[in-house]
Amino acid sequence: MHKRTLLKLFALGSAAAGLAAFSPLSAATGSKPLLVAGMDAAYPPFGSRDSATGQYVGFDVDVIRAIGKAEGFNVEVRNIAFDGLIPALKTGNIDIAINDITITPERAKSVDFSDRYYIAGLGVVVNIDNTTIRTAKDLEGKLLAVSIGSTGEEAARKIPNARVRVFNQLNECFLELRNKGVDAVINDIPTNDYYAAVAGKGRVLSLPVALTEENLGIAVKKGNTELLKRINSGLSAIKASGEFSKIYQKWFGKEPPAALLSR
């Protein structure tokens, strides 16, 4: 059992009282209320552990800490295997789960989701000097690199007249692109953005083209409407203040899409 109680929100009769609906222990110690955030810290750029400092770092980490600051609570990250996140929410071992989690109807039967905080899906990476590919239609007839068995491979094979080269690992796809052996790589947008901002910086572009679209959300225990309101309130606040855009640019090297900032 964790030495501090988990954040607990409950419905109160007045709005003023609702702002203080947190753990009694946290209030008694004079500290801010504590929010325990679960994530599988093995998914850069969303969440991982810095080998030098031992601290949790990543886009998801920065987002939930910024939400916490906006809403007036401290955030503690707890490392939990991805398939254990929803069970941990149900049992109350964590308060929220933020881990590159796609909002789906099936998951929404078990948990409640915040407003989206990332638009994911399949995207396109090209060399920085490639000016012929800017839209999905431009991929027709092109030589495309994909990793074996991926949704990227499935999508690439549906593009008219595209020639598809399949690699065992994603890093091989990016290497072949940089060597100009293929015209583009089809892969998950978050990974594309991170690669373009870090290892491929100045050499490749992650295009603002979504071949498919998925929305990522922050999960809370089913029925915890008060906490969900606080998470959405904090998310809206950091979007409005520009803090969200700073975090997004830090991890993905570009401004967030306008559609993401609208809600």
C-alpha cells in the first residue's frame, strides 16, 4: 500500500466545496492534493524513465504535471504495465491513466475519457528535400517503407500503384529513407514526430498528413465525474495559456494541429 492516500474526489453540494474534494490526509499535511498517474514508462516520447536521473520524462508526463499545476494538485507517476492500467483504475490503485491510450468505444465501457490531448494515427515521413509528397494522394505510385505486420503495411498496400518495401524493424525503414532508397515511410504519427524532432532532425519531415486518425485521452475510473471535470478543466487551461503548445513542440518539434487546440 502506498504511504500516501490516493486522490479521492466526491460530489459536494456547492462549487466552492467541490474544489476541495480531495484526500483528507493530503489536506491535513498542508500539502496539495495528490494525483497518482499510471503509465507504462517504456513508450518514448510519451513516457519513459531517464537513465541518468531516474526521473519519468515524456510528453504525457509533462502534460499531466501541467494539468496538475493548473488545477492545484501534485502529481506522482506510477509505472504500471500497459495492460494493467485499466484494472489499476478500477481498484483505485491509481487515479488516472495517461499512456498513449486511444479512445475507443470498447475502452469507454470500462473507463471514462477526458477530452482528447493528442491526435494519433498513421502518418508520413519524407526526406527534408522531398517536395513531391505533401498529401495522401501524392503517395500513389511511390516507393514506401513499412515495418512488417504493422497497420502501416496494411495502409500502404491500399494506396493505388504504391510499391511497398517491408522491413523487420522501424529503424530500418527510417535508415532506408535517409539513404534515399524509398520515397516515404508510413508509420504511427507520434513516433514519426519524435523521430523527426530527435534522431532525424534536419534530415526528415513528419508531414501533417493523417492517413488514419485516432484520439488519445486521459482515462479515469468509470463514474468519477468530478475528477474528469478537473482533468478537462486543467487541459483546457493549459491549451488556452500556450503551455500545452510549448510541451507539444518540446517533444514533437512542431506546433500542435489547430483541431487539437480547439478542444
